[in-house]
Amino acid sequence: MQTFEHKSTTSIQSPPCHTILELTVTNHPGVMSHVCGLFSRRAYNMEGILCVPLGNDQQSRIWLRVNEEERLAQIIAQLQKLEDILKVRCHGVEHEVSVQLTEFFRE
């Protein structure tokens, strides 16, 4: 008869660090679906999304709040491969859009 011993390995995890991804995209139906689909297929979570059209209505800006983890570089590289993504920039959570939205939703 074999005996199995299970040792509990509970560890205290620090809260995740967040990053703001700023995407400049072509403005047409389906772009948000492509972006969200990429995250869904990779099982990578978005904490928040904000999308607004730019002045000429031919482009939009999308801000994504995501966890900063080892797969972030891979997600950014795959975002850059999407046809409708024109530019990807990475910011800390202290970016003014993140700060203002956090304040807005606290009220």
C-alpha cells in the first residue's frame, strides 16, 4: 500500500502590476472584435477597455488596461500583426487616461 503526502504550497502573491496599451486602429466595424478575439484566443485578460474615434473618424484610439506579465511582449507582437492596428504604445497605469478614468468611476 502506497501512501501519498500532499504538502500545501500556498504562497502570498503580490497584486498584479498593470499596463496601459494604447492602440491606434483603422475605424471600421469588426476592429474591436479582432482585438478582443486575439486576447480571448490567448486566454489573456483585459482589465478595462476605452475606445474613441479620432478627429477624422477614419481612425480610433483604443486603451487597454492589462496585467503586466511575461506574455505581454507576445501579446504586443501579435497585436502589431493585426491588419487594422496602425500603432501600439505601452504606458504605465499612471498614464493620464487611466488616472482620469479611475477618478471618474470612483465617484
